[in-house]
Amino acid sequence: MLNIVLFGPPGAGKGTQSQKLIEKYNLIHLSTGDLLRSEIAAGSELGLKAKSLMDNGLLVPDEVVIGMIANKVREHGNAAGFIFDGFPRTVPQAQSLDKLLQEHGTEISAMLALKVDDEELTNRLLLRGQTSGRPDDQNEELIRKRVQEYNTKTAPVADYYAGQSKFFAVDGIGEINEIFAQLCKHIDSLTQ
Ligand code: B4P
């Protein structure tokens, strides 16, 4: 199986690149952000709990996202592989993912990180906020809070995968197709 963690700060382009990668490599896309937003739209108990945290730029509790991912991995037992988009976002999430995949007889192939500076992130998210209707994209203060959550809780996840020699970084600024080509180059080198 080809199991990729697509990593980067909010607005780095994880969702954008995931869409292209799932088509090319026939992978299942698991975005915890999308899964949480559909729980909110459905008005579920989980969604209600997640909404106030997400609207304030904070991470939702580990056990919530780990449970959602475990269900989805089980549902797609015969997949060619997965793209984990926006997950894991903390070291305990990464440890749980390793354990989960081990139970399914597989493992993470690589973490691919999109590098984008804070100014570009803020501009992209404010621009998306004009059309997305996402409450967490609406103002600069909230976006800064999300980047701060990333720097304190999520950035250490890169070291976790670097420790397993599975970390690769790509410049996330530039043409979407050019960034996609760089990601594919890394993935193709794994399968050769
Ligand atoms: P997510 O839904 O994961 O979203 P994101 O970090 O905002 O965005 P992404 O990086 O996918 O950006 P995109 O491609 O869309 O998280 C939202 C919230 O959910 C979190 O804050 C948290 O509260 C919660 N959450 C999710 N997962 C969690 C977890 N595991 N644990 C705890 N909490 C969790 O790109 C952004 C914009 O940039 C788009 O408008 C796009 O068009 C544009 N763009 C993309 N590439 C570009 C390029 N190369 N040049 C110019 N613009 C580009």
C-alpha cells in the first residue's frame, strides 16, 4: 500500500494537492478537516463539539480525530493506499496512526511537507474566506491563532517522521502543477 501523510500549515495547499494525488495514484483521501466539517453540517453531537473549537482556530481533541480515521481506514480495507490530509496534527495522533496501520499490516510510506511562509498563508486563507464561507478563514487574528496551534502542536510531527527517515519537504509556493510535479517525484522514488 502507498500511504502518504500530506503535511503543512493551514492553507499550505494540502487539500488542493490531495485532489490531484488521489486521481493520479488511485488513493483514498482522508481529510480530518473535511470529515469534521461534514459532522458539523450533519448537526451530530461530535460536530457540535468540534465546531466551537474549529471556529476559534483550535485543534479538536486527539481521540475524536483518531476515532474518525480508524473508522475510515476500516471501511476501505482493500484500498491501494491513503492520503492523510491534515492528520496527524499532534505526536499522539501520529503514534496512533502508526499503531492503526500496523494492525492493518501496513505503514506510512512517507510524509510530504509543503513549506509556505506565514505571510503567504494569511493571504491565501483570507482570499479563500471571501468565497468559502468557512468561519475559520474570516479574519487575520483567527488565522494567526491557527498558525500558532500549528507551530506549537503540529510542527513536532515532522520530527516524528524524520526520526523514521520518512520526511520530505517541498516548496509550497509557486504554480500548483509545479508543486504537484515535485510531490510526484518523491512518491515515484518510493515505488521504484
Ligand atoms: P483543514 O481542513 O485541514 O484545513 P487547512 O489547514 O485550512 O487547509 P489546507 O492546507 O488543506 O489548504 P488548501 O489546500 O485548502 O483544518 C481545519 C480545522 O479543522 C483545523 O484548524 C482544526 O480545528 C480542525 N482539524 C482538522 N484536522 C485536525 C486534526 N487532525 N486534529 C485536530 N484538529 C483538526 O489551500 C488553502 C487555499 O490556498 C485555497 O484557497 C487554495 O486554492 C489556495 N492555494 C493552494 N495552493 C496554492 C498555490 N500553490 N498558490 C496559491 N494559492 C494556493
